[in-house]
Amino acid sequence: MAHAASLQVTPVIVQFQPSEQARSITLLNTGKEPLQAQVRVQRWTQEQGQDRLTPADDVVASPAIVRVAPGDRQIVRVVRRQPAAPAQEQSFRLLVDELPSQAKPEHSGLTLLLRYSIPVFIVPAGVVARAPAGAAPTETNLDAVHARLVAGAPGTSNLLMRNDGPTHIRVSHLGLTSANGQGRVLNDGLVGYVLPGNQMTWSVNVPSPLPAGQILKARFNDDREARPVPLDVASR
């Protein structure tokens, strides 16, 4: 018998403005048994199209071990140890691991333990990460985002996306739209992140170049609507 995991964590993304020193996350126990979780922060970089996590000590989580009673919630503070605003965006991952219960006997069945990997960004000086309360959201500036399609297996391509901007790009809800407005969903969730100065590659079920009249669209960051992916001319 398998026991469903009962740990929920909010928010799913943490962003520090340049002058902010602390943020917080909430751990909620929706189950009927107490739970424990370990919280760690690791530096997040990208190298040769791969995500890399390494130990970090300039951003810490407190407490590192959290105990949450059934139906209760606990706050974990995420604290910067360097007060100066960074010259460029810094990226981390906040890892929240549900720990096995010491109270349950070994024969009680399989327990599915959750891991949350929450992006944490420290915005560089001169950049505003969050719109002021009540303000209309602005579209993500894609001037520094460059993409192209490279043919893969028959009927598929590799989408290469480079981010030369000062902050990360989050790509989600990838789809193909025809000239008559009909659409085909390629990925209805998160595609991935491209950190500043990096390039990532994802496999997509479209040919390269795209058929005439077809437009590859995606949502970028918190944009409300999908927008055309900024493909080079040869990929269109």
C-alpha cells in the first residue's frame, strides 16, 4: 500500500528585489500525521545546456529542519547574507525534502516522499522583478532572447534558445498556431528556464523549418498570453 505525500510549499518562485534581505516560504501539512522536512539552498548555474547545483552559503534557509503538525503550517525564512545588490542576477534552488517518518513501522507500506525545487532569484540593481501592487503587468522584453530550430529525428526539432538579457527567462505553454488561428499544444506546462548568458535546448515535435503559415508560440515569465518565439529567419 502506498501513502500519498502531504507536504505543500508556497510560493513556487522566490524573487528578491535588489534591496531585500529576506523572503519566506510556507510549508503546509495536509495529512493526518506530523511530518518533517529538510530545507537547503544551492547555487543554480547552467553549463553546456545542463542545470548545475552546487553548495551555497550566501543564501540560507532557517530553520533547516522543519516539523509540521497535521493541518498546520510553518514559515521558513530565506535570507541573503550579502547585503549589497548584485551586479547581475543570481540564481539559486531552494530544495525542500520531506523526510521519512520515524514513527511508522517498516511494514506499514511505501510512503511517497516529495521534493520541491523552488527557483530563487536575486535581481540585479536597476531591474524590477515584480510589478507594484495594483499595477498592470508588463510583457517580457524578448529583445535579448534568440532562438532557432535544428532538425532532429523525423518530424522533430531541437529548440535552441539563448538569453543575452540581464535576468532569467521562464518558458512554458509551448504551442503551434496556424494562419487560420487553429492551435496545437506541444507542452502545456513548464518547458524550462534560460539563465542570463546561457543557452538551453529542448526537443519539440515540430519539423525544421516550420511549415508555411505556422507560428511557434510560448508564454514567457508571467506574461498572460503566449507570444511568438523569436526564431531566426531560417527556422520560420
